[in-house]
Amino acid sequence: MAGQFEATVEIGRPIEEVFAFLGDGENDPKFSPRVLEIAKTPAGPTAVGTVFKSTVKDAGMTTKREFRISEFAPPSTIRWNEISKNMITAKEGGYDLESTPEGNTRMRIFNILEGHGIGKLIAGFALSAARKDADAFGQRIRAAVEAS
């Protein structure tokens, strides 16, 4: 079973600043308490093909995750695919950014989650939890960007 969660939030920063913050995936621990550590390869600016390797804690379990940037189009679009093999993965995810007339940024984040192996049995629960937290997750991103 695969399914999507998403959130949209307005951030009180210009689109270029929001894109720069989100494009640096090493900022993820600033808004996602589940990310314990994260590193980027290769070194240098984020681009298509950049891989972010992280250690995350979900539902009491610690796992290793790897995400490859599949689209990077400043200042509006970032896409990724999870390349790690876990019970639940983000088949695709991304940020869509647009400027508002007030000079702020409207950000949409989404992830398409899917289960693998035994993960197929719990994918619905993981998706339900992600959807329940989606708006709060968007607000955590907003707060982190505005505080940077």
C-alpha cells in the first residue's frame, strides 16, 4: 500500500531564502526531531544526484535512511527519492515553493510512502500518523526557516 501525506504553510521569508534553507538537507534536524544525524555526499552544493544519509528514530526504532535528490530547480522545486531499503520508505517526496504577493513563500511538502515486505502490513498506520502530523510538521519547518 502506498499513500501520500502533504502540508502547505506560508513562511515569512523570501522564496530564495526558503529554497536555500530547504536545499541544505543538513538543516533537517532543525525541524524534524526524528532525524538524529544527517550527512551529505558529495560535499559541496546540493544538486541532482546528491545523497543525504541520515539516522532517524521512528516509533522507537532507529534506522538508516538515504535520499537522492532527483530534481533541484531553484527557487521553486526540490524532489527526492528514498534509496534505502527499510520497511516503510518515501518513494518520492518534495517541496514546491511559490512567492506570495507579500514577499513571503508558500511551501508545500509531500511524501509518498510505501511499505516493503512486512512493512506493507504497517504502511497504513505509518501513513495515518504522517497525515495526522503533516500540518504540525509544516509549522515546524516554518518556525525553523524563520528562525534561521
